[in-house]
Amino acid sequence: MADRTDTLLVEALRRGEPAAFDRAYGEHRARVYSFLARLSGRADIAQDLFQETFLKLARNANTLRPDTDLAAWLFTVARNEFLTYRRRAAARPAEAPTLDDDHPAYAAHAHDPERHTAAARELERLDAALATLPEAHREVLLLVAVEGLEADRACLVLGLRADALRQRLSRARAALAEQLDKLPAIALGGAAPSRYASPASGKS
Amino acid sequence: MNDAPDNLLSQLRALPVVDADDGFAERVRREARREMAPVPIVAPALWRERLDQLFGRVLVPLSLAGATVVYLMWAVDAATRAYGR
């Protein structure tokens, strides 16, 4: 699973080479942050969990196994950090995860009507539907579909067998399709304002 | 699986990456580098780990299996001598 480049990188990390950490950080930073942002639905929480994930990589670099699959390791730690956060927050009323209004992935488009194309709106709608799914569905879709993790790596991260992963992915896709069907009705009914509406449309 | 869910997965793949802002990312990188564990004075060499693996995964199980076979042979032999013929 871990290719030759990954093996060399892990070896360098085990030797405590700061340049190796920089390379690992550069290669995996965006995917891990993106995963956490969509899993938690909040930028502040995503930042905390992201920081903890890479601090753990730095602290445990010399104890990594030589055959460590770095991407799978990082996603596993990130997911565990999120689960720990959720357990700690369990005493509080559960909040439906929602991406921030100024979601950095869309913010530039949202304030620029020219660039806020139908395709971008469609992706926002998809993102919004994804955010409404239960965690178990959301995480499998994020790992396999959004981040493009191979099935064997996703199995490692989620601690599932291959058949269980396929089953969960299939259910998650069905749930997402169902949510997407519901979303236009909400928008047309005017019950909820569009979260990514540009200032020109009346949302401040 | 039908076409619609596959199409949905492709659409998910097209979702934009949500990246941390550069200032925050740089702060995390610096802090993590400071936290990097010091290299142990005697770092376990790769050959040593392979040897340990060989010992734990091959030699020990083989020894146990061998000892079991020898014991069973002795037990069968002893039983035959005691109760046989």
C-alpha cells in the first residue's frame, strides 16, 4: 500500500528530519484539513483537530513503523481526534454540522456574482447535502469520494472490512441522493436562506 | 450499482478543497517542527527490525510447532508402550 516514495519519507521522518516533516505536511495538509472541515462542519474545530493531528505526527515520527502508509495514518489520527472531540462535546446538545457562511472554498465565488456559476451553486448544494448526513455516512463519503482514498486505505482508516465499507458507502450514497432531492424544496420554499448567497441577493 | 450514484461520487470528487489559511498553516507547521521528537541516540536499524520480525513471526512459531510435534510423538509412543500389544 505504501509506495516507495512514502517509504523513503517515513524513513526520513523516523530519523527526525525536519525537511521530511515539511514534505509530509505539504503533501497531506490540504486533504487532511478539507476532510476535517467537512467532517466537523466548523472551521474553528477543524483548525484545532488539524493542529493536533500534525502535532501527533511530529511527536510520534520516530515511532512510525517503516511500512506506515502516511495518508492512511494521518486520516486515522484526524478521524480519532474528531471522535474524541465529539465524545467530549456529547454533554452539549448535538448541533447539525453546517459549513460556515464564509466557507473558504466558496467565499470568493459567493461575493462575486459573475463567478458564482450554476456549477458552483450545484457544488454548494452538494456540500450542504453532505453536511446533513450522519457522521458514519459523511466520513465514508469524504474519504472515498471526496478525498479519493483507495478502498483498502479507507478500510484501514475506518476499521472496516472491505464488504462492510462497500455496504456503508452504498447506504451513504443513497442517503446523500435523498438529501439532494429534499434541498431544492427548502430553497424554493424560502424557509431557509441560501448559506452561500451573495450580498447582491439580499443576504448580508 | 446504477449510474446515478456513480455520477454522484464523481460530483463529490469535484468538490473544492477546503484549505487552511496560509498564516494558520504556517503557525501549525512551525509548532509541529518544534515538537518533533528528538532522534533516539541508538535508532533501531531497519535490519534489526527485520531480524526481530523474523524471530517473532517465523522462528518462535516454528520452534513451538516443532516442540509440539516432538511432544506428541513422544506421547503416542509412550501410550503405545504402556497400553499397546
